[in-house]
Amino acid sequence: MSNPPGEGPKPLVLVVDDYQDAREMYAEYLEFSGFRVAEAKNGAEALDKAFELLPDVILMDLSLPVIDGWEATRRLKSDERTKTIPVVALTGHALTGQPGGAQDAGCDSFVIKPCLPDALVEEVKRMLAGRKTLPAR
């Protein structure tokens, strides 16, 4: 499917979650909302795909096997190729200390799961809008 004249390619979102059902639900809803989607099931796979695909936004579960989301985000933010890609932390652990920890790891935003798909799409759009207007960190 081609894009309308004057429009570039649809933004690419990398969805990283070890739970297949959650990953597929978010991916399906993002695709329905007009995004291209790539998926990863652990932190190591997320790093490989991020370096290969250079997505526009990354949705990163923090509790992941192989390499956790905290460390994966630190590595993404310390690499020249990926440091400006917005990372939205996703977690089911609603602990009060985690938003600060997520920011310390380099996350640009924080969403507590379960979240409504509409809320997630709005956060992705917010990150894309910010990426266009904010200078690289």
C-alpha cells in the first residue's frame, strides 16, 4: 500500500514485550492506527532490531528476559544510532520508584500496563511530535 502524495512512510514502532498476547495486541492496534510495527520478545532482540531498523518510537517492557528493558534502554541511549529514538517504558509493576528509574535509564515516557490501546497510541503520537520539535539529547 502506498502513501498519499506528499506523505512520507508511516512511522515505525518497535514493540518489545515478552508476553506474546500483549505484544500482538499492541502491534495490531498500532497497525490499525496507521503505524508500521516491528516486534521483539526480549531485550537482546530489541537491541538487534532497533540497530537494524532504527524505529521512530520504541515501546519497551521493563521486565524482559535475556537483557531487561532497563539495560536495553541504557544501551540504546548510549549508542549514536539510537540515542534520539523515544523510548516509552511499559511495565505492570506500579511501584512509585519506577518512573524515576525509567527516566534514569533513559526512557522518555512511562506507561503502566495494562493500559488502554488508545492511551498507548496517544503516547506514541506525543513522542513522535516531541521528536520533531526537541533537539537531540
